Amino acid sequence: MSIVPTPRRAALAFSVLVGLGVTAAHAQDTAPAAEHVKTTELQTVKVTASKRVENLQKVPVSLTVLTPEKLEAFGQAGDGVLQLASRAPSVYAETSYGREFPRFYIRGLGNSDFDLNASQPVSMVYDDIVQENPILKGFPLFDLAQVEVLRGPQGTLFGRNSPAGVIKFESVRPSQETSGYARVSYGSLGTANAEAALGGALGGHWSGRVSALGQHRDNWIDNTFTGKKDALGGYNERALRLQALYENGDFSALINTHARWLDGTATVNRANAITLGDNQFEAGFQRDKVAQDGRNQQHLFTWGSNLHLDWNLGDMSFTSITGLERATTYSLGDVDGGYGASFHLPMGPGFIPFPSETADAMPHDRQITQEFRLASNSQDRLNWQVGTYYFDEDIAISNFDYATFNDHALDGYANQTQRTKAWAVFGSVNYQLADDFELRAGTRYSHDKRDFRVDRLLSPLGAPPLTLTANPNDSRWSGDVTGTWTLSPNVNVYARVANGFRAPSVQGRVLFSDFISQAKPETITSYELGLKSTGMDNHVRFNADVYSYTMHNEQLTAVGGDINITRLINAKKTEGYGAEFDLEAYLTPNFVLTAGGSYNHTELKDPNLAVAVCGAQCTVLDPRNADGNALIDGNVLPNSPKWIGTLTARYGIPYGDSGEFFVYTDWNYRSQVNFFLYDSAEFKGKPLLEGGLRVGYNWDYGRREIALYGRNITNKRALIGAIDFNNRTGFVNDPRVIGVEFRAEL
């Protein structure tokens, strides 16, 4: 039986949050003084969630900031953007593509579509440029000032395709002051990480910064079918960012150019890894061994450039942001995860009804964006901004199917092209109605048009050539209204109502079908009550919120199933509600603790919505309709853990005049996730708790550091995804990595 978030329950939950915040703030007046103890205070965190620089505690939206220390803790082992999963409340991520195609979820809302033109309800914004295509979203994390996670619809300022939220990445900007760092690490599995940055004055009004990253892992998975040791699992990744900043009086111009190269292994699929009737690993499963007759390789190159222009006009500022992003990729994998087939014995592991080896390529992806903004400079009572936005994307996709049993001969080939153009106008205003009450409101009008075409040239099933087109378009308003009450200098509460939308989508994988699928626009209305507080002489920061939302026509992807066709569908209604919190505390001058957590409830509300179920043997738990499809009314959304928790702790022991021994640990937890829209006993991931550890010594006031590190230190083994159309195929998390790292700063 579902629990409905009644106003009384919401008020009760919110009153508990306010009580916790007021207690923390009041404690600063009642805590005993520690006159002889040198204290360390929390620093003010500046964010740009509202497209102007503000104090985190003054921004009335559910927001988490990930600092460089947190990002570096897991980056040392070669982890990429996917490692943001479960490191902020209500945030989860997964992939079936390897390192190049992350799929993010916030408050349970995301998209499991693996096509290269898939749209997602979580918007990724790098240095103020939206990364629309999922291939662009995987840019590595290095030399970042911070990452901001905005939960809930962000339709006013970020527009289309942000109904779940936004993740913003801010690079360290150039300055006239010379600064930089270098860090190198090496660990088990041949895991190597090297990154460096250097910035400073270039002469005159110019400054610059160059940042570079290299990541490598050896192949570490043996292929027992071919007899090749260390056949899979490795990668080589490089990334570069060049920035130049011109500042002269009231004008500044920032030029950013960046690129990424990736060569390595796509996701390694494991045939029949899951026990029938349960979501356990099959007996004898080994993470470092597979038995496959298919090929696996992945190549990617992306590059882009953007130009930020800012003019200070006295009471106002004018901003222009121009962006260009380009990408190419090719990814090939053994989808069935094994060898042979029922008509081509021997086969294994387990029963494999037919072989499946496929590849997707993106020979062309070009994205152009332009934003103009006119905004008031900070005033006492009234602040405003208005703007326009333009988006133009042109992509080409190729789908391939290979006959594994026939020397990998090409037996399926199709080309897709898609051109998307969108524009918007927006505005927002903040007004201090009273000394203790501020009102914020905004609105945006968006228009979106998409021209899609697919040509099937060769069918694995022997079907004739085929050409299909689609031209969806949509125009829509979105907006938000927020009221903020200041209860004390250290505590404020807010109430926010916001809506957003995702533009129409098209899916055209026609190698095994004769149709394309389209999804209507999805819309969301969200209600949020939040608390922002600091206390204990600025040693504790506690922020929390409760929320609920209703989404209409949610765009969902029915993946695979026994018909081996991926299609887009709309659910009439989706409901969600939950609670989130962030905590940061200096418990002693040398001991800092951060924690975050969330409860997320999601439920599909569509009595007639049905999807195809597994083609492999599995135990479907949903009722079926007359066609044998699963009725998914009442199900949770896929990849939407009910509980997420994160914890970090750092303890330092001063040594000498400028040195310190330290230990840093981070842990993140997510509860069970369902991999597909239908519910089955097999295709779900068990609760997962992973931890990391750093033990080291720094000197010269932190400018030099050497440390031992460990990721997944308990060597936890878990299913993190599955494929259901061929057999009970699964893929797993990475094993434990232990290594050493050295870091130096200028």
C-alpha cells in the first residue's frame, strides 16, 4: 500500500527539520567556550545556481556542493563522472556503455535509454554550457572549483530537459596570481592517474590556465573462451582544458577550449551471471573472468570551445555565452556476454538462445548554444534578470549488427540523423518584501523542434530496406515561485513551487523492428519546503528539505524484453515524494565530518501501461495482460533507490611547524534498485555500500602530500545493471583498488 504525502505529514516532517536547524543555531549561544582551543570555521560557499554569485545558505533550492577534496578522493583511482552516484542526496547514476555514456537520476527521475540521441531529464552543465548529448556528459572531473547539484525542476533558468534537476561543473578560472598543482597516483590493476594545472598572468590584462588529465587501467579480465589473459577491462583516457581570461575595467572575456580522448573497453557483459529466481550471482561467478566469442572496443573523441563575455554597465550587467561542442564515438560489445548459441553449439555460460554482437557509432555530433542575459547588479531589495537562449544540435548515428558465428560478418546496418533547434526567453526577479521575507519568481517560454530520419540498409532478419521520419515540436511555459523567511541570522526556511518539462523524444533503432517510437513532452510540478541553517559558532551547517512532485506523460524507455525492441512510452502519471539533508561539521579543530542522505518514493500511476518482459528465463512479479506483457501500474521507477546516504570524515594530527598526518574516509550507500520498468526476482541490484580510505602525510602547510588510498576497500561485489532480452546478462562494479598518490601545489 502506498503512503500519500498529506499536508499534515509534510508539515510534521518540515517542523522536525526546522526544529533541528533552530537547535543547531541556538547551540552556538549555549555551547561552552573553548578559550584555549584553536577553532576552524566553515567557509562561506559561493554558488551560481541562480546564475549570479550567492551564498549557498541564501539560495532557496535543494542544493549540494561537492568540493575538490571530495572529488579528488575518488578520482585518484581513475573514477569518472559516474562516481557522483550516491555522493549527494537523491543522486544516482549508471551506464551500460562503459566510461562514455553516463545516465543520471535525481529524485528517481532519469532515462535508461541507451540510444545515442537519448534525452535525459537531468541536465549536465559544464562551465555554463549544457551538454545535451549523453556522450558529452561523461567529460572527466579535474581541476574543478566545485560541483553543484540542484534538485527539482530548474525550468526557469536552465530550461528544457531539466525537470529532475541540474548538475553544474565549475572549472577553476584563470587569475593574475600564479597557481597550480600536480598529482600522480598508481595502484592495483595497473590503475594510473596523472593530472596537473598551471595558471597565472600572461601579460597586460590577460591571464591563463592549462589543465590536463591522463588516466589508465590495464586489462584485468581474462577471457576463458579465447584463452587470452587480461583481455578486457582496461582504458586510456586523456583530457585537456585551455583557458584565457581578459579583464579590463568593466569588461571581461573568458575563452575555454577543451578536448577528451578515450580508448578502451566498453561495458563487459556477463552471460547468465544471475541466478534464476533470485538476484544472486551464479555459483562460481568470478569478476575477473568471462567466456566470450564477441569483440569489445570503444573509441571516443570530443572537443569544444566557449566564450563568456561580461560587461558591467553600472546598475546592470550584460552577459553573452557562446558554446560549440563536437563528438565522435564508436562502441562495440558482446551483448549476449557469452559464446555460441542454441543453433551453434557449444555455448555458454548457460543457455544462450542466439548470439548478439552490436555496435553504435556517432560519426557526427555538433552542438551550438547561445545565451544572452541582462541582469541587475546586487541591490538591497530588488534584483532581476532577463535573457534569451538558442540551441542547435545536428547528429548522425550508425547502428551495426554482426554475425558472431560467421566470422563477425556485418548482417545489420542503419543510419539515423537528427536536427534539433530550440529557443527560449526567460526572466526572474527577487524582491525583499520585508526584512525577514524575500519573494523569488521566474518564468520561461521555450520552443523545441526536431527533425528525425532513419534509414535501414541491411536487416539481420532479412527485412527490406526502410526509411522512416518524425518531426515532433512543442512550445511550453515553465516557471517557479519561492518565498524565503529569515527566522534568525543563521536560519531561514523556504517554500518553492516549480514546474518544468522535457521536450518530445524520438527513438529509431530499426534493425529488429519496422517502426520508430516517439514520446510526448513530459511535464512536472514540484512542491518543496526547505531549511538552511548554520550554528555552533559557524562550525555546523545543516540544510534539509521535504518535497513532492507529480509528473504527467513521463517519458520512459521499455528496454529489450523478449521482442528485443527498445521503444519510448509515456506514463500518464508519476508521483514522487521524499526528504533530503546535508550536514557539514567541524567537531574539533582537526576533525571534520560531512553527511548527506535522502528518502525517495516513486510510483507509476497508469493502469493500462504494459511492457514486454524478459526474453531470457526470469521470474516476473507483475500481473500480465492478454498479450503477456507486464502491467507496471504501481511500480517504482527503474534505477531509483529509496534510500541514499553519504558520509565523509577527516581527522588530522599536526606534526611539526607545518606538517600533518591525516586519515580521510568516504562511504556511500544506496538501497535496492530495479533495473527495468517491470518487476522481477532477478533484475534488481541489492543494497550497496562502498567505501574509500586515504591515509597520508602533508607538509609545507599542505602544499605537498603523499598518501595511500583504497577504493571499494571492502571489495564489495554487486550487480549494477543487466540485459534481459537474450539471457540473464549482468554487469558488475569495479573491484578494490589500492595505491599510492603524491600531490604538490605551487
